[in-house]
Amino acid sequence: VTGSGAFPGLIQEGEGLWPTIEYRFLQWSDQASVMLLHYAYADRQGEEHEGYFWYDCGSGEISGVMELPEEP
């Protein structure tokens, strides 16, 4: 998931550090191998990101990434 390019700012450049990413299973889709996950992490600038995406357990593909807007 983290290497997919779908989640900006994950790797802290020059340091090679990966942030702590929290994933939470929400539900299975109508397709047997696809599940909806919630994610949350702070990027290399410390900005918080959270949202949802579909993950296909069979192929490893990610789709439908939706980042939630920041709260004011």
C-alpha cells in the first residue's frame, strides 16, 4: 500500500523514514477479495492525512482513494 504512490509525502526524503500509518478495516465489498480500509498518517511536513481506499487482497491493487478534508 505504502509504495503505491497514492499517498503523498509518506517517505521522509534523505532520511528514508516511514511514518506510522494506521489502517482500520471497515467492510468487504460485493467482490469477495476487495475491502474498504480507513487510513491515517502524518506526512514528512507533519501534516495529518486521513481517508479511505479499496484494497484488492488478490491483486494488491488500490483504488478509490479518498482523502477527507481537513477540519477548520
